[in-house]
Amino acid sequence: MINEKKYQEEVRSVLCGSKRVTVRNLTPVCAKEEKIKAKTRINQTLYEVFSKYG
């Protein structure tokens, strides 16, 4: 079975000088558990980096 990730898409167009620039932001849609697990992993990594160099 292939695990397909779903993404929420946000599209914005702005004028930059005389040109139109389109920015497409894709945010993964995750279960609450996955978000908590990712946040914990990021926090642990940041703690290790800052405690090493702080």
C-alpha cells in the first residue's frame, strides 16, 4: 500500500514592479499524533544543538 500524503494548498499572487508573482504554499495535512511526534523530535534536536553550542 502506498502512503499518499495530502497537502493543503494556499496560493497568493502579488505584483512585484510590473510582474505578477504567484507563490504556492503546500502544508502537509497530518494526524494530531504525527504533529505531536514531529514537534517533539524538532524540540529535542533544537535542545541538543543549543545545549552543545550554548
